[in-house]
Amino acid sequence: MMNELIRRAAKDAGFFAVGIARAEPVPEKARLDDWLSRDLCAAMDWMRRGPAERCDPQSLLDGARSVVCCALAYRFAAGRDYHDIVREKLRRVADAAKSGEPGARFKLCVDTSPILEKPFAVRAGIGWQGKNSVVINPNIGSFFVLGEIITDLELEPDGPVPDKCGDCRKCIDACPTGAIVSPKVIDVRRCLSYLTIEHKGPIDDKFAKIIKKGQYGCDICQNACPFNKGENYDTAR
Ligand code: B12
């Protein structure tokens, strides 16, 4: 069966989790619009382009039926640019699927494609979106990157997993700049990841003094998460 073939190929390629979502638009557009209208996206004006398209895989592959969501743990992505590494692995999975269904079409996405990767990963059961906004997998936490294969293959979708954040607010409290303004909402203007990766020009003193020399990105909110410390280890999935 194609689902099994894809699942095996993804595991063989080194992805620790793989799940399938229907290629239907996700209903996150209102939240995305709200985030954009409050200027929480800082100077990432590219995020303002095509919010409806970002929610709909059809915008990237006409006739899309399924989104295969794959997760690669950081340690396997270290060294080279993770975009290349994930794309190569997705290619291997797509090639395996193509060997079973030669007429099938595929669009590979890693980070830069105009699609909301996290909501699709949630629907595919890779994990839930934590209060720090990243996807948390019950078994390995959130230190992973995502990649997707959008395809016109009709695959059996997986269901979402329960959100296990509960009353925990460790990530919110740990952020030294208060960038998590409410659960799941990041004010990027204050996010040290944004300031050290994307921001151009001088950095406000109150943020600059917290940033370490040579810092690129920030994992403070993820380091605070019990799921990244094995404290809430869950073997269900
Ligand atoms: C823009 C971007 C950034 C920006 C903005 C971050 C952000 N949270 O959006 C910056 C540069 C700051 C950034 C930082 C990081 N990023 Co980034 N980023 C992206 C990118 C390109 C788009 C994300 C996006 O759509 N943001 C738009 C906002 C509106 O989405 P959101 O914050 O998730 O909000 C949604 C939900 O919270 C929900 N929502 C909002 N309010 C509410 C309220 C309720 C009640 C509910 C139920 C839902 C809800 O609706 C919103 C819309 O979907 C994706 C790749 C992609 N194409 O998707 C990678 C991506 C999200 N980033 C990733 C990573 C790894 C990081 C960093 C960890 C890197 C680092 N080490 O520094 C940090 C984490 C910082 C953080 N806490 O978010 C990974 C996440 C993997 C994972 N485990 O989830 C992705 C998926 C890239 C990838 N291919 O792996 N990133």
C-alpha cells in the first residue's frame, strides 16, 4: 500500500516521524491575518504575500490531494544547510512513491515555500503547536525541522495528536524579551531568533545586551520546554 511504502521510505531516509494530512486549506488564515495586522511579523514583509495561498497546498501543486509531513531531528540536520539535507531526503521519499505510482506528481517544500508548515504537521499528527508556536512531538520534543511532499496521490490521512501543554507556561516565562505575547503568538520584533537571523540594521540596546557574541537563532523557549528534557516523556506515539 502506498501509505506504507511512503512511511518506510521516510524512515529509511532518516526522518523520525512522518504523517499525512489532506491537501485541504487549513483554517489558520484568520490567525495569520491577525498576526500580520498587528505587525508582529516585524520586517518579514514576504510573510504578507498571499496569506490565503499559504493555507492551501493547491497553490503549490494543482490537483494536490495529500501532504506528506516529515520531521528530521536537529542532530541529523547539523553541519550542512538543513534545507539541502531535508530536500534530498524528501526527494528519496518521492522517488520511492513514484516507483509505485509512476504518474504521480510531487512538490517538495522545506521552510522557504509559501505554505504554513506547522498547521499541516499538526494535522498529520507529527505533534501539536506549543505555546512557543513550534510543533512539539510527544516523543522527541521540538528540536526538529519540517519538510513536506505535496502530492496528487490520494493517501490515507493521519489524525492529530492531543495538545499536552496544559497549564505549563515555562516557555513563555523563559523568554528574556517577552516575545511570546500570548500562547502560540510570537511578537517577532522581540524574538531573539528573528533579531539574530533575519533583522537588518542596528539592534535595540535592550535586546543587544542579551544576545551572545556570534549568536544565530535562539532556542531559549525550546530549552525551557519539559518535552525537550524528557520530563514529560510519552511513549504513546
Ligand atoms: C517566519 C518563520 C520564523 C520567524 C517567525 C516565527 C514564528 N513563530 O512565526 C522567526 C525568524 C522568528 C523564526 C524563528 C524560529 N524558527 Co522559524 N519559521 C518561519 C516560517 C518560514 C514561517 C512560520 C509562520 O508561518 N509564521 C506565521 C505565524 C503567524 O505563525 P505561528 O507563529 O505559528 O502562529 C500560528 C499558530 O500559533 C496559530 N495560532 C495563533 N494564535 C493562536 C491561538 C490559539 C488558541 C490557537 C489554537 C492557535 C493559534 O495560528 C497561527 C497561524 O498559523 C516557518 C517555515 C514555514 N514555511 O512554515 C519556519 C519554522 C516554523 N521555523 C522553525 C524553526 C526551527 C525556528 C527556530 C527554532 C529557529 C531557531 N533555532 O532560532 C525559531 C523558533 C522561534 C519561535 N518560538 O517561533 C521550524 C519549526 C519546526 C518545529 N518543530 O515546529 C519551521 C517549520 C521551519 C522548518 N521547515 O523546519 N521562524
